[in-house]
Amino acid sequence: MVSKPSKPLPQPLPYEGRGANPPFPGREGGQGVRFIRASDVGRYAYCARAWWLTTVKGMPTEPTRLAAGTDAHLHHHRRIQRGVWQRQIGLAILALAFVLLIVLLLR
């Protein structure tokens, strides 16, 4: 037999979802603890900044802007990768030039 808890379980606070400014402990006007939903964890895991902007700052999410941000991040990643490859190729050419210089000096 399962016994009932001595005091009632806490109920979730009113929270309208995305764009709402949920109460947090220690915030002005906060009325307690807000329950963390699985969708909040998923949004945070996908992009912590987007989660913060919607949950804490109350900014609405726009799918077109999120897609544009994803594209911008992908473009930036490709530019960084290209720079890494160019650096490695440059170092290889420099090493080859150094070896050729040593060979020519020892002749």
C-alpha cells in the first residue's frame, strides 16, 4: 500500500511556453521554482543561446532566423576548416623549402 505524502506536491507555476518570462528563484517577481520540461532541455541542447533568448529574455523564435543562423554557422565552420587546411599546407611547403635549403647548402 502506498502512503500519501504528508504535504501536497508542488504544482507547476503558470508558464505560457516560448516567449514567456518564467519565474526563477531570486528574480524580482519570481514566485518559486519553475519545472524544467523535456522540450526545454532539447532546446537548450540544440542551442543554449536560443534557449536563453526565448526563456529568459522572452524573445520569440523565428524559424527562418534560426535556419539563417544555422547556415551562417555552417559557412563559418567551412571557412575555419579551409583556414586550417591552408595553414597545414603552408607549413608543409615551408618544411619542404627548409629541407631543400639545407640540401643545397650541404652540396
